[in-house]
Amino acid sequence: MSKKEDKKLPLIRDFTKPELDMFRELCNFTDEELTYFNLRAQDKSNTVIAQKMYISEPKVSYELNEITQEAVQLSVKTVCREIKEFLATLYGNTDTQLERDEIKNMLKTLNL
């Protein structure tokens, strides 16, 4: 796999509706970013987005990459928080000190 393939981000149109709604709510997009996001979520091409927004296609590509990175970072942070909450609950329900120590170590690695 090439370096370019390693860095490939998921496509906005590949997210589910609940995920898209979460990104709209939590990413603090500007009005312009939200327009890019919504058009891409509707599976509009860069050419169509550029025409609708009166900008160049390279600008659309750049903006969509930035927006997608923001959404992916939010996703990772959300999943880490959920894992951390799960481990904290598990810690409270475990019986042995060894298990508690292992869970503490896991929680430390998820410190956001």
C-alpha cells in the first residue's frame, strides 16, 4: 500500500445519517463548511459543489479534506470517550485488584 493510500480519509457520503447529524451538531462548522459538508453528504461532485459555491475545484477538494479530517478526529475522540466510560464502569464492577490495575492502565492510555 502506498503512502497516499495510507492517508486516505473516509468519504463524507459514506457516513450514516446519525453520524452526519452528529458531525453537523458537534463540529462547529462555519456556514460555508456546512454547505460543503451537506453537498458532499448528498453525493455531489467537486465540480457541482464548485459551481454552486462559485469557487475552484481545487478549493473544494481542500475544504472537503479539512472538513473530513475534523469529522474523523471527532469520531475518534467520541469512540475513545465511550471506551473510557465503559472501562470506568467495568472498573467499578470488577472483583480483583489485578483486574482493577489492568483497567487503570487502559484508562491511562485513553487519557484525552
